Amino acid sequence: MGMTWDLAEAGAADAKQTVLLLPGGLCSARSYAVLMAEPALARTRLVAATLPGHAGAPALPDFSTDAYAQAAAALAESVRADVVVGFSMGAMVTYEMVVSGGFDGPVVLLGSSLSAADEPAAARAIFRLSSVLGTLPAAALKKGAAAMVKKSALPPEQQQQLRADFARTDSGDLRRALRAYLRWLRRNDNPARRLGAAGLPTWVIHAEKGDGALTSEERAELQSYPQVHVITLPGSVDFLPIERSADIAAVIVEALAAASHARRSTET
């Protein structure tokens, strides 16, 4: 793998298929525990990996999205992942794995942003300030995220686990990650078209409110590709893998079926 990953694993030891789960920024592999416990995935090998530089995991020397995607693609190959699922910043890494050719299987993007317009204005302001105010905006983001979790409807155990993840994230590492993320969001390369043109079975999932969004142009572009499924879940949701774990598990089952179909087609 070329580096040491902070991993959490679940599922059947004799599973025929493997799913790699990439969490959001500030979050650890353990943030996928609720999803990994879903009965629909009991016969699937599940490997969650904390993004480098988040939740106490060792950082990469290079915080660019390209570097993250290369490292994650190597991990996907190592664990023999059939499907990759990414949430928030993990969805960014998953996207880059696809468009760069680092992964050629079905993917599920949860709460993903494809451009700066998809992020709330307050978040964009923090990303910008990280370039001029050192670690203060990153530290403020950590505190704000912890406060948001405390006010959420998440079960106490999940609240405690997420707040612990946020606290373990080094503010300097987070600052570098946010600056790289902002550079990625500002690129002008028609990200929706690049994702659709990759030709892979893809599920792009958001809630009606709370976890980011797509622009109308991005949504229309994605929906023009038959292999791309754009799904909007009802209600306000901040942590899709936890709050909508059953819905996400059902989509992963679809993605695994698509992976099986592609493998059979290749063999015949």
C-alpha cells in the first residue's frame, strides 16, 4: 500500500466482494460503524479507511487531491475492492480515483461537492481564511463541527465518537487539507461531465438539505448519463452514512450487483 492506513473492517470472512469506505474530513474509519452493521451488508467484506491527516491518522507529505486519490487507489487495489464509497471529502477522493483511472468499478458518492458553488457560503469562507489566518479557521471549524454534532439527533454514542475524531485532527493538517480542497473545488474542468464520461456505474446521493448540493447544471449533466444515478433523500441530513445507513446500504447492494455483472461480462 505504500503507507500505513487506519482501517476498520467488518463483514463475512469468506465474502466474495469487498467495499472500500472513505469517510469525510475530520472523521475516522469508525464513523462508518453504523453503516457497516447494516444487515444488508452482512455477507460483504467492508473496509473503512481514515483519510490521511484526519482524526489522528498520519498525514501524507502532499495534501493534493491527486496524491490522496493515488494513495486510495493503491489501497483499493490492495484490499481488492469491488466498490468504493466516499462521504464528503472522501467522495472527493473517490471522484478523483474515477476520473484519473485509478479505480474502474462502481462508486457511491455521498454528500459530494463537485464545485465551490456546491459548498455553503460559510464553509467557503473558512476555506479561504485558512490561506491567510493560519490554523485559526481550522480550529474554529473543529469546534463548530463538534457543536453541530452535539445539537444533532445522532445517538449519544455516535456523537461522542465523532467529537473524539474531530479533537484528534491536527489543526495544521486540517488547514493544509482545506486549502487543497478549495483548490480542487475551484478547478474549471466541468466535473460533472468528467464523472459521467468515465462510464462507470455511479450513485450520487444527497439529502434535500444539510449535506451540500449540486448545481442545477451539474445535476442535469449527471442525469444525462444512463449509468449515473442521482438520488435525493428526503429531509435534512448532516451525516448520511449514520442517519440514512439503511438507504445507503441498499444502494451499495445495487453497486455490488453492478460489479458482479461487469465481472461476468469480462469473463465471457
